[in-house]
Amino acid sequence: MLKILFFVVCWLSQACLAVEAIAARLVVENASIRSMPPGQTVTAAYLTITNLNSIPCTLHAASSQIAERVEFHRHSHSNGMMQMRKVDSLVIPSGSQLVFRSGGLHLMLFGVDLAQEAKSNPIELVLDTRECGRVVTEAPLQALRRLPSAGSMQ
């Protein structure tokens, strides 16, 4: 019985190590979260994910300690109108990159806790995949750009 238990524990630990090794081969770069104007509780996050694995990785969930929920969204143009739609999952083929950027694919953070936001910079983002495990990264807050006031324009 002890031998069987030892075998099961050893097998499970090897499986866990394999998942961690796969997740380590998803590389996140240039992560940032857009700062929000006062009173807002929704913002966007941008990043680039590179899949260095030999298998495709399907992103199916994201989360952050400052948001009630995080969703994948995509901007598109249809009949002259800009539309933003939720995307349930995204596949990153082996050897490919997925770019989350303004005006395209991006993360939407809903129910952002402003008190938590102020304490947490950079902010942790968690990305979950079906085949390649979990990836945790940090994203600094990106300050909003101020537009010049009407009186200061020449």
C-alpha cells in the first residue's frame, strides 16, 4: 500500500512540474493597465503573450486582485461603427504571439477597487490556459494623458 501511495504522489508531483514548465514557456511582455479618471470602475489592460511551447495554448480566464472580473474583449469595425465584443477564449498557436492593444484585442477590468488600485502598483494579472497552466505577471498603471485645455491651445 505504501508503494502505491508513493507512486501516486510521485506521479502527481511530476504532472504538476510538467504544467509549471509549460506555463513558464508562455512569456508576457509590455503589460500595462490604463489608469482611470475619478469615479470610474472600468479600465483596460494591454500586453503581449508569446507561446514558446510546442502546443497551442487556449486562454480561457483572467483575473486581478483589483477587479471583480476580467474579460477578453476585441474592437472591430462593422458598417462604419466601432464595436467592442467579449471573447470567451483565445488560442495562441505554438511559436506565435498574441498582442493585446488599444483599438484591438484587450483585457477589460470591471468593478475596479480604487483603494486597492492605489496600494498595488504594479498590479498582478493572472492568465489561465487550458493546456499550458497559469501565468502570473505584473502590470504597472499607465497614467492617463491629459488633453490641453481650450484656453491653452494656440
